[in-house]
Amino acid sequence: MGEDRSRQGDQSSGEVTETGPRYQFYGRRKGHALRRHHLELVEKLLPRIRFDPASLPATDYRETWLEIGFGGGEHLANLAARHPEVLCIGAEPFINGVAKLLALIEEKRLDNIRIHDGDARYLLEALPASSLARLYLLYPDPWPKIRHHKRRFINRENLRQIHRVLVPGGMFIFASDIAEYVDWTLEHIRNDGGFSGPDRDMNQPPADWVETRYENKAKAAGRNTTYLRFQKA
């Protein structure tokens, strides 16, 4: 997403096995140098909460939710705080964003968040079928130039994987402040045929919505967000 934009890379970490750079890297892995405490969190806390897909579906949590491209982690951290009965997974290859989420986890003492600090596409492949009740994709990079549209996360293959990992009736929640990307997403969803929706007023956020810094910046710039909720058919 802005700083919250989803950045999908070709290198992953943790328990997700990658057999080579099958996906091309387009975004950043690292920005400015991490502050000392953030670096300590990456070195010490991240290895303890790095997500292992093999841990599903054997979990003590009522449901499992995934946010792809969590940016600074505000939305995911607030979801986890509001829903301690839910296992919240975040996928983000940008290490500075990961460090920000780790700081929120420490500050809020959250124990129901796991992190995949790599390419979400490898994670989707590794997740068991029908393992997620919700999947969030919020303010993904719109790649506005036509020649870059192939880089967009919403495409046929990723939608097939999203459909596979959602439980029957599971929700795919998408948000963007770029009208053309909203139209692109609606068209791809219709062509996919595996989802129903959107099921609500597209100008109103979900009931448990948490605004992020990127969303606030978009509003200040006069860009309105469209919220799409799709259900696995």
C-alpha cells in the first residue's frame, strides 16, 4: 500500500520452498537502512513468527486470514488485535515494511500474526487448498503504463490460486484508489467465473475496516477508494 503498495518479488524466505526465480522481481526488497531496534526485530522476532504453510490446517485458531502486500502493517495489526481468535498471515517482501509490522506486533503484544517475507505467489502455491477464510489485497501497485499491466497482481493465474486456497464461501477483499485498476479487477473476476460479487456498496469499506497511512494520503490527494468483496462460489 503506497508505502502500502504490494511489492511482489522473486525471492522468498522461510519455509516456502522455491525452485528458482520462476517469477520476475519488479519491486524493492529494501529501502533506507533499518534503525537499530527494527534490525533487532528482524533478526530475532521475525524468525520466530515466520509463517510455515505446513502448519495449516492444523491450528488452534478459528479461521486463517491472509493479507498480501501489507505495507506498513497497520491494517493487519489492527485486524489481529480485534480478532485474537483468527490467525492473521501477512505477505510482504519489502523488509522495511516487515520491520514496521514487527514493531507493531511488539507494541501491541500480538501473538496471532505470522509473516511471509517474500513473494506472495510462492506462498499461494504452498498453501493447502481451502485453508483461508479471507484474503486481502489492498492498494496493490497499479502499474499504470499499458506495457506494465502484465505485472499486476490481479491476473488469471493468481485468481485461480486465490480461489483454490479460500474455503467455500471464503471472501476475497480488494481495495484500490485507481479506477482503471478497479475496472481491470472486475473484468478479471467476471472472466474467472469462480467468484460471486461484489456483494455490497463499493464506496463503503467493510465494517471492521482500518484506514492506513496510504489511504489517508489518497483521500488528501482527492482519490476515492473502491472496496470490492468477492465470495468464492
